[in-house]
Amino acid sequence: MQHLHGGVTIRDVARQAGVSVSTVSRVLNDKDDVAPETAAIVRRVIEEMGYASSIAARSLRSRTTNVVGLIVPDLWHPFTSLVIRGVNQVTSAHGYDLLAYASARRNPYSMADWEVHLVAQLNGTVTDGIIVVTPNAATYRTALPLVAIDPYQATTEYPAVIATNYQGVLEAMAYLVSLGHRRIGFIAGRPDLESAKRRLEGYHAGLAQAGIAFDPALLVTGDYTRTTGAGCAEQLLALDPPPTAIMASSDETAFGVYDAAARRGMRIPQDLSVIGFDNTLESLSVNPPLTTVDQSIEQMGALAAELVLKLIQGQPCESRQYKVATRLVVRQSCRAIDPGS
């Protein structure tokens, strides 16, 4: 086999296969007017030479790329991993590739600018549609279909997929009350995120429904991370008396509660009941397994992918907001207590 230096071009492939450039192009575009034997030779040469046609060039030829862009704040977070899994299941089933973009930015203002800039860059080049996870911006300059997952704002100019955050916390609170808990701490999420606001509202509503007076000392604000969650739990556990249960706004926050309890020699659930929110894979592997609110993260990703593909095909969306139902997953991190405790 001939080894070529530098990038392999379509002309190199044509020369090696003994066909014209136009024939190679037609094979790349899956045209059916090339003899099967010739197409097989061209595909073999493409594989042997490691030729990859430019997505941008393909876009210019066909006006489509069969690629969906996914913009995420990071790739390490369990929420992001599950979203990607759900999106990819749908895009791959429909013959679309998935191209993910992540940013190292942590400032929400620079994140919004980065999102707007990247969406503008992607327009008409390498993707047919875009999904933005937890977008900071309320609007984008885009001619491409765009769908959001868990946006910061309550209302957006694009279709958005969210979980029933309020109802999820309300159900979790009712469960703790049914176990006899009256002194329930709550670690809220980032106050600038719509999901965190709705979960906090669910906490207040849960107290009200149970006839429990709100105690400001039992409410601390976190940021959905494990480290901050541990610090918030330390504040709650230092109270006299401490809460008998803590509702965390995310599983990562709940893991921070586990860390704080361990440092104090407290056992879960014997000394403290804990509930998370997300149902990430790790929630099942911690000791004890975490009772949590499942917000069907994979399903959120899958639904967003279905919506963006629908828009790519020219079909309208019936709504601006699509809700994925939450459900309480009961494991071993909570126990019943004497209501007088």
C-alpha cells in the first residue's frame, strides 16, 4: 500500500482506486448510480488510506451534515454523562453523529458569552441542530434548530426540556414526614438556576403541607457540588439540636452530606436520614445506597434529541417547555423515627 505524507485528499483516493474524483464523491454521498463493485473498491481504499471527508465540505455539498452539536458546561459531571448517553441513543438510532463541546469557564457570565459565540459559529457549518445543556443565555443568534436542557431561565425563546423539580422535592419531603421527621434541613442549589429555585419552593411547600413552621437555620445554600455540600452539612449538623434528616438538592450535594456525617462519626441512616436529587449512577454505589429523586436525566437527553431532530426535519414543536416527570427512589439512607425526636 502506498503511504502518503500529510492529509489524504479525495484526489489521492481516486488515484489509488483508479476512478474519478466525482466517483469517489458519489460513493461518499451514498449515491446509487455507482456500480457495486466499484463502490466496494472505493470504500476499501478509503478505509486503507484513512481518508475522512470534511464535515464542512459535506455541508456545503448537501446542505446537511447529519451531525447534532451538544454544548455542555463540562464533561466530568454525572448529570452531563447521563444527558450525553440519552442524546446519543436517539441521534445514533437516526443515523446522526454527536459532536460535544465543553468549556473550562466557571463564570456564568463568560459561559453565556461562550455559548452565544459557539452557537453562532456552528450555524450552517458542521451541525444540523444544537442542544445546549443548562444554558445561561436566554436567546441565541441561530438559524439552526436549538433545544435546551434544564435552562437557567424560566422562559426561553427556544424549546426546553426540564424535570418536575418542585414536585420531586415535594414528594421527598412527604416521605420524610411520613417517617416521623419534623426537623428537616435543606441544602439548596445555585440560586441563579431555575431548577434550584423550583426545588427550594418544593421544600417550603413540603413544610407547609405537613404543618411544620419554616426555620431559617435549617436552610443553607449550596451549588450542587460535593465539596460545598459537605460545608453546608457541617453548618446544619452544628445546630443544637441538629436536623434528623437532610434533603439535598443534588446527589453530589448529598454525597457531601455523607462526608460531613462521616467526619462527625455519624451513621446514615441511624443518626441522620439523607435524600438526594438526580439518581446518578453513584447514588446506588455509595454506602448506604442513597434515597433520591430520579429526574430521568437520560430521558431528558433523549427527549431533547427527539425534539431537535424533529425541528431539523422541518416539523414544529407543540410547546416551548417539555416536562419529564420525577419519581422518588427509596433505598437505605432514610429511617423512621419517633416524631418527638
